[in-house]
Amino acid sequence: MTDNWEVIYSSPLPHRAELAKALLLEHDISAVVINKQSSSYPTIGLGKSEVHVLTQDAILAKVIIENEATFS
């Protein structure tokens, strides 16, 4: 990612990162999921999936995830 994106959530469970992204999109915050899990060993879940947002949206995005996400 470029310098103007920031990680605001990460999880070893990819579906949780996708749920976080969907929640942020409902609040009109652009978000992307970056899968950093090892493709060599997908069944043991090495690595994490990260949710990235624009730096200017990071604080609000973190608040939304902390207060509204029910999967954590």
C-alpha cells in the first residue's frame, strides 16, 4: 500500500477482516483487505488479514470497529 493508507484492524481469520471492511463501507469509509497469510501453509493459518483505510479516516475507522464490531 502507499503511505497514505494505514492498518486499523488485523485478524488471523480472513472473514473477520472482511466483516470489518463491510462495516466501514457502511459508514462510507473506503477500506481494503490485504491478506498476509502464507499461501504455503493455508490450513494452519500463518499470518493475518489486515484492513487498511486512508490515513485521514484511521481514527474514525478504529472507533467504529471498537464500538460497533461484534466479531472481536
